[in-house]
Amino acid sequence: MQDIYVEDIGKGFPLVLVHGFLGSSDMWKLQIEHFKNDFRVIAPALPGFGKSNYVNSCESITCMAKSILESLKRLEIKRFHLLGHSMGGMIVQEISRLAEDQIDKLICYGTGPRGNIPGRFETIDQSREKLKINGLKDTAYRIAKTWFIEEEKAKYFYLCEEAGKKTSIEAVDNGLVAMKNWDGVKNLQNIKNETLIVWGDQDKAYNFNQVETLNDNIPNSNLKIIKGCSHNVHLEKPNEFNRIVSEFLKKN
């Protein structure tokens, strides 16, 4: 596999940020700026997405997880905090299965343990069909609108638009297939890392049952619900999101 692009900024203990479906490392812009003074922030672009759009995309969550582990190995990073959003939250759960001992603290944000995402605003198969019919631009715009309470009027919606433009239909479809075919429920009880779960109370992608399953089954977990947010809490209420994550990471 080709090396993926990795944003690598700051000094200190590594904090790895894994973006989600139709995303890019650029969507962590506000978090990189906030955390770079205390951590070495590592923000990979998943294969086929963002600045890694030159890399062949993955058809499985495991493939995506391994691409990140390979990039960390290349950077000689042996231990790190790990935060994943949406599909990225599935990826970090998979990384915990593959390399639990390398992870210090784990953050599962706006995500769940079931890849077919029950309760999503539309099924994975419906998204795949609409992608074929309507094309990438329309699909990326339509889905990204569901990630914000204010939809396309949200302040940082443009980051989602830009991320969508940098990917391809193949990468997006492969991402949908990867999610649908993944199931992490059985692994939850094996996650021994101290884990923070973050969820916006109006998330249209992952309903409360998803985060409740995470919180009930990960032994050492804590759930934080942020009110008045949809799926992209880190861009809707960045100050509150950053504060919650900072407090969790700095807590002994």
C-alpha cells in the first residue's frame, strides 16, 4: 500500500485524529490549532480521501486501520492517544483490536459499533444507489448537510464541501461498502483503554442506541452528550468539544 498523507504538527505526546466518511485531515483544522501546543497532532488522510486521494481506497475498515498503523510506524510513533470521528470512530475501534497496547486513551466520537448504522438518516445501500444516480458532488453536499443543525449555512460547512471535492466516486463507494461489512460489537468488551464517547444529541447519522451500546459494553468508558449539535460537534461547538477532549486527555 502507498503511504498516506499525514498532517504532523506540534510537540509532545502524540494525538492521532482520524476523520470520517467523505472527510479529510483538513476537517480537523480547529482541533489541530487547539491541541498543537500540548500534543504532537497527527491527522492522517484516509486512503482515497483528501490529500491521500492519490492512494488506492480501501474496501474494508481493517484496511483503513492498517494504513494508519503503517503511517505511525513510518513516523516511529509507538504509543499515542487516538480519536476517531464517524467512520473514523469505527477505524479507531478496529485499531484498538489490532494494536491495543499502543493506545493510551481512546475517544470514540459521533460513531457506533455497527457498520450498517441502524437509525441512520438513510441506509448504506440507499446512499450507494443515490451516489450512482446523482453523482459525487450532489451526494457529498446532501450528506454533509445532515452533519450540521444549520445544514449548509453552518460556518464550517465549507470544509465538508472541500473534502468532498478531493475524493472520488470509487473511494466514496468503497467507504460505504467498508462500513456496511464491518461489525465491532463483539470487540467492545475487549477494549481496555480508558475511553471517552462524545455525541451530539441531534446526530442524524448515529442515534443514541449506537453510543449507548458503546458506553454499556466498553468497560472503562464515559459518555459526554453535547446538546444542540448534529454529527459534526467539533465544527458546530468547537470550543466545548476541544475543552471536553482536553480535560479527558489531561486527567490522570
